[in-house]
Amino acid sequence: MQTGYPRVPTPEDAVGAVHRRYNADGISDLVFGVLSAGYGLIGFIDLDPHIKEAVFVLLIAVLGLGGPDIQTFLRRRFTDPRLGYAKPRSDTEAPSGQGRLVTVLWVAALLLFFFGRWILRLAVGTDHSARFSPMVAALEACLLTLMAALGAGSPRFYVYVTALLGWAALVQFWWPSRLGESAVWLAAGVIYLVGGGVALWRTYRLPVLDEPAA
Amino acid sequence: MTSFPRQAAGLDRMIHEPARLTLMVLLSAVDEADFVYLLRESGLTKGNLGSHLTRLEEAGYVEIEKGFVGKVPRTVVRLTAAGQRAFTSYRTMLRKIAAHLG
């Protein structure tokens, strides 16, 4: 019996390993954290709502255009020498049951994000909709987080959801307004930044694995 | 119909070896991966990993590209079309054998 060999992974294990490696360094969390905290902070600045929306769109554009380059730079610098580089398969087969669920939830969250408030405003009026803003924001952030958790399978995301829901419940009780909504998004950003920062720090502390000379 | 012992004998020995099977499974889940990733995920030693990759390359199952990122050497490995076919055929055969065994 060969006991020196590790267990041969299943194909599902191998796919999971690529996803784990992709999320292990927390860089994706940091990007979402910057976006969410930025959106939350804008809410506290006394500006015309249209200017706020323009600033947010600008933030998304900067992260959208520069984000992949920043992530690649950070991964090459911190992650690849420690965890290795792996490019997930581009010719993935039809999504599994869980994959389809993640896709459906993503679409639902996007629809909720863009149309939920509008529908709520039409249904109960502007003043009343502001009252529910913190909880709506928390639910949106949680939905995004849970979907990421389903896709990544990282226990880190469940900690985010728990922290965010706890904070949103407090905000809903003490501060049910648009500013409360900003506070929830700011908190979500901080939670992601802290979680992502810790993950990046843990990755950075792993030993660098050298390849044999070419 | 091929008998069970013949099917078992027909298993691709290049892939059937546990370390190389581990590498084939890992590589089948990615477009490409580097030496460090395979080292970490397979649990093999550097020497073992290097020698098994060389065997797989000689069999035409993987493609190895050696390069540098800055001054650091980086070896990128990917399955070839022949490797992909061989792995699929190996899995099919293994399933048939498992069905025979119940």
C-alpha cells in the first residue's frame, strides 16, 4: 500500500481548489469593499443626488477599468509566489444546479438593486421608502455576499453576512433613513475591507515557494 | 464485448500512477497552472513533481512553458488535446471497471 501519496482529488475537488485559490487572498473582497465604502461615504456628503450618482458611476468606472489590472498586479506580487497561479477553465460546461442558482440569484439581486427602490417608492411614497432603506441596503448587500459565498464556498463570506445583518438591524432601529442606508453600505465596505485585508495578510505570511531553476 | 480483466489491463498506466493521476485531475480543472500551484495542491515534493511532469510531457499529455516573471522562474503547465482525450478515456474505462466490480 502506498501511504506516501496524498489522496487523489476528485474533479470537483480540483474545481473547488481553483475557486479557493482565487478567493483566498481577499483581493476581490478589497475591491468590493472600496466600492461599497465609497458608495456609503458619498451618502454622508451633502451633495445633489445626481452628483452623488455621477460620483458613484465614476467610482465603478475607475474600478471597472483599473480593477483587473490592480488585481493582476497584486496577485502577481503577493498571491502567485505563495499559492501559485491557476487560470480557471474558460470552456466551462453547462452550469450545475448550484451554478444555475447562483446565476439566477445574481440576476435577482441586480433587478432588486436597480428596480426595487423604484417599485418601493411607487408603492409607499418617497418618505416611507426612506424608512426601509437601511434594511433594503442590508438585504442587497447580503444577497450579493451570499451569492459570492455560494460561488466561492468560503466561510469568510458567512461571517460578513452575520456582521452586516447585525449592524443593519441596529441601524434600522436607531436610524431608519437614507443616511442609515449609507451607514449600512459603509459598514459593508468596512467589513469587506477588514476581511479582505486579513486574508491578504494571511496570504502574505505564507512562505514563498520557489521553483527549481529553469 | 471486452472482458473485465482485459479492460483493467487496458488502463493507461501513464495516468493510472497516483501522482500523475493527481496532476491530470488538477490540470483538467484549469486552462493552465504554474509549478507552485501544482506543488501546493498535489502535495508532492519539488523533485517528484518535476519528474512526473516530465513523464507526462514526454507522453504528449501536457505542455510545459518555462519563463520568468521579473527574475523569478515560472513554469506554466497545461493539458494538451491528447492529454484531455486520454484523461476522458481513462475516466470512462475506470467507470466501466467500477461497474463490473459493483
